[in-house]
Amino acid sequence: MANVMVWVLFILGIGHIVYGLIAFKAPVADAISAGFFGQFKTPEVRRTAFWFLIFGPLLMLVGHVGIHAVAVNDLKLLKIVGIYSLIVSIIGVAALPKSPFWGALIASPFIIATGYGLLS
């Protein structure tokens, strides 16, 4: 079960990038055509696009760490991944109720429970 849940985090990261490139296609293209470096300060939509897109690789990283923890049976590391994911998800759902944070919010308790040895 934990293996599936950490893959959910990884896939959410990929989804974040794909959706971000679709939703913010114009602002990202404008920033790239303007030279990329320093082009995400303004307008606000470029800044939003940057932070939305950069969150994808971070989710993928968390998923990868979780995948590794499951593979080597490192329950302490898995518990840490789950706790951080839960905290970020709670804040994310509170700030943006209509968001994919719900996926991580659902996965996190299963990851934590596995980290405590309650699930296998």
C-alpha cells in the first residue's frame, strides 16, 4: 500500500508539471522568449507559473525518497516523508480547497501508518 501511495506523490509531481505547462503556456513561453533569466518577477502570472511548475519536481523528489524508503524498508524515512507530506497537504487544502493537494492529503496517512509499521 505504501508503495502505491509514494508513487501517487511522484505522479502528482509529473501532473503538476504537465498541467502547469498547459495552464501557463503563454506566460512561460513569454518568459522564455524574453530570455528566461529574471523574467519571472513580473507580471504576477509569470511568478505564479514559476512557483506552480517548480513544485512539480519537488513533489517528484518526495515521491522518489518515499519509493526508496519503501524499497529498502526504511520506516523512519517513510514516516518523515508522510509527516511532511501531511503538513504541506493540510496547509495546501486550507489555502486552496479546489486543488490536487487532496491527493497528497489522502496518501499521507497511509504513508505515515506504514512508517509506524501499522500497514505493510
